[in-house]
Amino acid sequence: MNPLSLPQSENRERGRPRNFDIDHALDQAMLVFRQRGFHASSLAELGAAMQLTVGSIYKAFQDKKTLFLQVFERYTSLRNAALRQRLERQATGRDRLAELLRFYFESARAVEGRRGCLVVGSATELLVLDDELSGLVRSAIMNNKKLIVSLLQQGQQDGTVLASLDAETAAGLILCITFGMRVLGKLQDVAREEDTLQLALKILD
């Protein structure tokens, strides 16, 4: 997905605070959206986190929805890049699937886990999001599933995943496991991570 560009009108440029760091501001807004969701995050809370006035947020981002769109793009882009970098270091499809699960275990642990996942959190709001936002969330989820399907197929080709396994069905189950980790991570760490990982991998045999 390509990052959305900020509006570049002269009025909005003049309205930005001096030394305005767009990535830092998006990262701070990201924490609020991750913890509270789109609708529950107020402009006052976002402004406090971003160290911007509500007026500056409007001038720089137009509205809360536009801000969220850019935050969501940045979140998914950073997460996908980090995951793919780790997957590239693995030799087989099975190893890549194991690394994907470890990535989600780590993401669901401690402070990172308590902050929550922006994609999973937004998925719980689908019924109250408008068509553009819900479409963005659905697309992110389907892209995750497509990645898992491709890893399963790689494993079938290299002999590390059962050849007769239905990749679509297995990918759906693994997706549920990864999203479940992020939901549980809001409350507590996953117990006995390595044992849980090995149990999850049994569906590949």
C-alpha cells in the first residue's frame, strides 16, 4: 500500500507548527488510536499526544478521518516491512510461518501487547466505520491472509507443509490465531509461547 500524501495547500502549510515532524506526530496519534479506537479517540486526546492544538490538527490533516487514514497507512506499512524482513531470513515456508507466529507473539507481549493492534481494533469497529475506512481495514486483513496463503504454498512446494492441506482454510485458521493473540495481548501475555507455537504448527502436518 502506498502512503497517503498530506494536503499541500498553502493555508495548511502556514497552519503547521514550526518544526512539525509528520512521522512523529503520526506515531503519537497511532498510540491513541490503537488504545481507544477510531470513534473513542477525541481530537483533544489526539492533540495532547501529538503536542498539537486541535486547530493545528485540522490545518495539517483536515479532519480526524484523514489523520486516521494516514496513521493506518503508516502502521500497516511499518508492520509489513518489519515482518517481511524477518520472513526473508527464513529458508522454508514452514520456517516463515513459524516466524510469522513468533512476530505476533512478540507483538502481543508486554507494553506492545497492551497497546493493541490497530488493524484488529479497527476490525471490531467495522459496523460503525464508513465505507472508506471499513474497506481499508478489510483490505489489510485480506492482505494478511494472502501472505499466509503464499507461505503455506511455499511450504507445500518445498515439502515442509502437508501437500494435501487446503491452503485457504489453513490460512483462515492461522489468521484467527494471530488476531486472537493480539486480542489476548490487550489483557495479558500468551502463556507458554513456544508450546503454543508448536501446537499451532501441527495444522501444517
